[in-house]
Amino acid sequence: MGLLVYLNGKMVPEEEAKISIFDHAVLYGDGVFEGLRSYNGKIFKLDEHLERLYISAKAIMLKIPLEFSEMRKAVIETVKVNNLKDSYIRIVVTRGIGDLGLDPTICKNQSVFIIASKLQLYSESFYEKGLEIVTVPTRRNLCESLNPAIKSLNYLNNILAKIEAMNCGAMEGLMLNNEGYISECTGENVFIIKKKKVFTPPVYAGTLPGITREVVIEIVKNMGLEVKEMLLTRYDLYSCDECFITGTAAEIMPVTCVDKRIIGEGKQGPITKKIRESFRRLVDTEGVPVYE
Ligand code: PXG
């Protein structure tokens, strides 16, 4: 593809962008990341994503070697040098090079890299038809162990869930927390609509505080509908009128089948459609311009 990647202050060709095998990101999954998008040359919710990145880093006592404003500039520059308009952006901060022991305090040279790449989009027919999801056996990490609010490089909990979903022939896995309440999908937050009211699990149910989730909550409020953060069971999903999942990559994806129970009429519901239209208008108009 010939991308230029930001790596520790320099733009380097992708095949030359390398980090050490002694970096604790490689040895232990020790680090944090973010996934963002640009739409038509504007980066959507850039500051919100950066804030989450710095909070994730603080939670694991990882010092990001760039000031917020420098990171912001580096992200914009990475999209710019690759001449991208619609892109997927990945920011990664690693713990840095250490030895073969867990101790993070000896790690030097935290690495920061930023990849801006072309988007792999789900086809429009997916959004019309909606996804089939299944509940997976692997429970979402306990908030008291590895809090799902931290967007760390340690994604095995989600990857195991993804494998289990795919083993069942579904594209997404619905994860429960240790108490059996709905937490989220492997890389998306979950919403349901019942009698024109919108519900989503609270962050303490073991979810990432998704940026798209926040945007959708605002959209729903502006539509004059009630939105409630509430613990949800699988029964709530089986018995709802509409269901959708949200994330930077998937945007707002209707869910039309949960554990073989058909949701609504088995296609994108009318309120989900309206929320998606408002979301589209937002991403088309808002965002931090790259080319100015
Ligand atoms: N839950 C989890 C566990 C996530 O990783 C979301 C919810 C949605 O959050 P945002 O802030 O994006 O609305 C995420 C985000 C990918 C990819 O490449 C995954 C995410 C974001 C971007 C790309 O699969 N996950």
C-alpha cells in the first residue's frame, strides 16, 4: 500500500516501521491504543479519542512521551502525508523496551506509532439486513481485574469471544459480565429499543465508554426519545423491538438476530434507521479538518 507511518517523531515507510521484540507491548501486551476515523478530510471526535487514550495510559501508569497537543498534531500529520480523506487511524503507545520480567518501571523508550490507512467498510447491504450475533461463553473481564474501560493492548478477552462467535457462524459475539448481565460486543457497545425507549448497559457493567456510544446517546436525546443506561439481560435483547451495536469501525450496525431469536422484523428497524441518518449528518459536518 506504500503508507507512511508515524513512528516516534518520524514519518517512515510502513515496511521500515518496526519496534523491538523486547518492547513489553510485544512481550506482555503492555500498552494502550485508540481507533479513530476521518470522514472527507475531517477527523471525527479527535479530542475525545485522545482524552480516552491519555486516561487509559494514566490508569496503567504509562507515561505518553508526547504532550496532548503534539499527539494531536502527529495524528493530523499522519492522515495528511498519506493524502487520505476517509481513513481509519490507529494510535498505539507501548510500554517500551525492558527485559524478560514484568516490571514496567525499567522500560525505556515508550514507542508511539500512528497508522492512517484506507477503510475496510461493511457493505451497505449489511446495514440493511443487520447482523446476527450470539452470546459467547467467555465473560468480559471483571472491572476489578482488567477494567474494560481501559483500551489496552491486551485484547485477548475480546479475541477469545470473537473466536467463539465465529465458531458458531456469527460475525459478532455478545459478551456478558461475570454476573450474567450484557456488557458489550467484542469491539462495539450494545443498544436496544423497546416501546420507543432506548437502553444501553452502563459502563460499570464492563464496557468501554465508547465514543460512538456517547454520540448516539446525544442523537437519541435530540430526537426527543428517552435513553437509559441500565443493566440488561439476554431476555431484554430477545424481547426488544430493535437492537444495534456501535463502534468507530462498524458505526451503527443493526442487529437482527440474537442467539437465533429474530429481532423485530428481522431487518433494520425504523428508529435505528433515523439514528443512523443523524449519525451520517454528524460525521459529514463535524470533525477536525486535516487539510487547512
Ligand atoms: N467496545 C470495545 C471493546 C471496543 O474495542 C468499542 C466498544 C466502541 O468504541 P468507540 O469509541 O469506537 O465507539 C470498541 C472500539 C477494530 C476497531 O479495528 C475496534 C474498535 C474501534 C475501532 C476499530 O476492530 N473498538
